[in-house]
Amino acid sequence: MAETRTRDRIFAGLGAILFLVTSLAFTGFAIFESSRNNTDPLASQTETVACTMDAPAAEALAAPEVFTPQGAVTDLQITDIVPGSGAAAKAGDCLQMKYYGTLASNGTLFDENFTKPTSLQMQLGAKQVITGWEEGLVGLKEGGTRRLVIPAAKAYGSQAQGTIPANSDLVFVVKLVKIKK
């Protein structure tokens, strides 16, 4: 009878240890997966590379004038509003950005940080953002403001994203606050 109790205690202890190890493994996996998934509406569904700057909070700016393109948007359209005078952005640079995103069809705002004292930090060329941004930010100079009119194919395509309907062309006004080479 004493042997049965000892054996039961050993099995109970092993079961508790197995449960603890499994729980820790599952928790670690869940944390790892959630850190890999970027929930930013500008982020693409590819890998994320850390891009951090020791930059002060960006100042809040006045909302830019809403632009609604005429006709179908078939190609990426890039218009410099303020050219900028600093270094030009290139792949691999860490960018501190302000943005104001609207639907091209009707000018409805879907996301922005332009009017807030915050900024987006991203690494150009790391596929952290939609293709229209990856292509449209190249060459933008520090301090510059640019309008990007992005066809759905270079945005989210047939996938709806938050309040952005599927197959939506997008318009962004972006300001490059700072570049870290």
C-alpha cells in the first residue's frame, strides 16, 4: 500500500511537471507569434525588422488637404508637395514618418498620425509597409512631404484591411521627419 501511494505521487508529480513544461512552451510560442504579427494597418504580411531611433516625438501637424484622383488609379503616382532638403531615403534606411491616409474613391480618412504628436518608424526595403510605400518613399528627402496615389494592387489588393475595403486605391500624404542611415 505504501508502494502504491509513492507510485501515485511520482505519477502525479510527473504529470504536474509535464503540464508546467507544456504550458510554458505554449506560452512562449504564443508570445513569439504575437510579436511577429504586426497589427499596423500599413504593415504588409511579411517579416518585420526592428527599426528604432532615439528621436523626440514628432510634432502634430495640420491635416493636409484631401486629394481625390480623377478616373481609375492604375499606376503609383508620386507628387512632391514639399521637396525637402536633407538626405534622400533609400533601401535600408530607418525612417521616421508622418502620414495621412484616405480612400482614393471618396477621400474618406482611414488612418493618420499627421495631427498627433506621434510618428511611424519603419525600415525602407524591409517589407514592413505596403508596396506603394516601399516604392513611393525612395528618394524622398528628409523634411519633404509627398503625396502617394496607390493602386489597390500596390496596397492591400483583394484583402480588406481594417476600415479599408477590398480592392481600394489609396491616397497618402507622407512627411519624412528624419532618416537614420
